[in-house]
Amino acid sequence: MDSTEQHPGKLARLGHALALQKTTVSLLVLVVFVGMGERLAERFLPVYLIALGGGPLVVALFQAMDNGLSALYSLPGGYLADRVGEKKSLLIFNLIAASGFAAVIAFPFWQVVIIGAVCFISWSAISLPATMSLIYKVLPAGKRTMGVSMHSLVRRIPMALGPLAGGALIELYGIEKGMRLAFTVALGLAVIAIFMQQRLLPGHSEQRREEKGQEKNERNDATSAPPYSLRYLRSLYGKMPADLRRLLVTDILIRFCEQIPYAFVVVWCLQEIAHPVSPIDFGILTTIEMATAVLIYIPVAFFADKGEKKPFVLTTFIFFTLFPLVLLASHSFWVLVPAFVLRGLKEFGEPTRKSLILDLSPPDCRAAMFGLYYLIRDLIVAVAALTGGFLWQVSPRANLLTAFAFGVAGTVAFAAKGRSISPH
């Protein structure tokens, strides 16, 4: 009897330690289903575009578009969440993604893949401000980094399993048929997620109405204007604190390091190295990357919530910087394994960075400020992805070494200018 009485207490303590409660658990379940569909084909889209007749510049255009859409979607994503609530906004986002999957299944042309990707490739970006804002609202200050980390951790489950399943489909049926099957599964999962979120996410309860009433009272004139109006953007940017602006600049440099080679990592592994790997081997490498990230999220979040956040973000920037250099030296599967472990380690302080953005954002426009941060960052970084295509045409070596140089610049700048933030 003592053990049965103690068991719920232990589970409750574990749930509290991991920032798990009804709303966050419901949100995490949805992330798995939608994310699995999103990630089944995402890593293989560059080789799919090439198979359908696109070239390196089409791949670079696709990656630049991904960054551009991530930027453009973030701000209206946060704006819509503030207006209609997280539940309705996520429903809208999922319907848009499902329409993109349906288009790509019906019309297997690289031009249609580009158009369909407008709907589904940046689902994470458009939903992220709403998700982060919800986590920030329902959790106390000392658990927010853990809450963001649990979200990042659970996101890695589909990011790990999706490419593995997608690689298996390509291995069995070939790149074109395998990718269409992957998109079909993705559409099915998106439809399931739409029904699940309507049942699992909380509706407009009295407490929720009170919270939204408080938020409405806190809004100033800027947040009542339409998104992308000059008045709205000028006022919102004017409220961005100096520390957040410094973080933004260094983050942009680090994302140049990431995005210049990002779309070509799969091309490097499957086509360029001395001993190319198979699609399923690449799926295994991606699983190794995500498993590494999953293993470090909880312990890092535990310490980040208790102390200064700068060391965790700086360590992440170092891992980002090293990856393109290590990848350049990797020419077989077993040498690629530690390279992808390193790629997983770049997630070391990513939840801490997201939590830091929320910490530094004004309370009356937190979701919108989060969206503005990503709008500015990803619009600029979209240039890096397009530049990566031209550099790849020069040589893969030029692409990877340029990425490394940007990583060094961002890491040094953050070490010198980044500010330490303590939760206390």
C-alpha cells in the first residue's frame, strides 16, 4: 500500500521536473504526429528535386525559399495566435500543410514540389511562436527552459524516425515513387493530427478567457495594427531590447554557417564523398544526430534554468561552427557517424536560446516579438542558402569552408558581446 501511495507522488515529481502538465503533454503529442509527416520527406527533397529535373540552383532556390518562408511565416504565426488562440491557429496551419502534401502527391514535377513546399515546408516556423507562447504562459519562470527543451526533445523523435522511414521507402521503391509514398503518409498523419488537436488541446475555458482578457488589456496600439504594416513593424522593432538585438546579430552569423551547406549535406553524403552512403544509411545518420540531441536536452535544461544562459548558447555556437569543417573531412559512413554526433550536439543550447528570446521580449507582445526575431533572422539567412548554391558550383570545399568562417565570426562576436541572463 505504501508503494502504491508513493507511486503517484513519484510520477508527479517527475512530471514537475520535466515541466509536463495537461496542456504541454497534449501539445507534445501533436508535435510528434505533425512532425513525423513533415520529416518523412524533408531531408530528401534536394535529391528528389534533382531527380525530377532540377539542378543545384533549384536546390539552392528551394533552401532559400525555406528560410524566406520561415521568416515571413513567423510573424503572422505569432500575430494569429494572439488573435484567435493557439488551438484555432494550429488548426489553420495544419490544413495549409495538408493541402501542400496533396498537391505534391497529385503532380510529381519539381515546379509543383516548390509550390507545394510553400504550404508544408515551413510548418514549424509558422506554428513556433504560438507553441512557444503557450509553453511560456502555462509554466512558471523556473521551468520555461525545461518546457522549451521538452518541446525540442519531442520534436527530435519525428526528426529521427522520419528520415529513417523515408530512406527505407526510397531504398525499396526508388527516389520518385518512394518520395510520393512518403508524402502520402505525411498527408495521412496531418489529417490525424487535425482531429487529435481538436480533442486534446484546451478550448476557451474561463481561465483561458481571463488570460486572453489580460493580454488584450496589455496590448498597445502597435499590436492592434495588421502584421507587416509599417506602423506595426516599426513599433514592434522599437520595443526590441538591445540585448535581444545583439543575440539576433550573432545568431544570424551562426545561421549563415548552418544554412550555406544545409541543403547539400545529403548531396555530399549520397553523391560527393569517396564512399557514398545509401539513402537508408543517411536516415541512420540523421537518427544518430537526433538521438544525440535528445540525450542532452534534459540535463542541459536542468542547469540552464538554474544559472546563466550565455555559456550554453556559446557552446552551441561552437558546435555549429565545427560541423562543416568535420563534414569536409568525412568520406565514408563510419567517419560520418561522429560528424553527425557533432551535428546533434549543436542542439546543446538551442532551447536555452529560444527561452532567452522569450525572457528578453516585452510581456505585452511576447509572441509577436518572437515572430519578429525570426522574421529578421530568416529573411537575412535566406541569402546564405542561395549563396550556398553558387558556392557549391564552385566546389563543395568552398561551400563548407565559407560556412566555417561565418561560424567563427558569430561565435567570437557572441563571446564578446552576448549578455549573461540569470533567472533569479
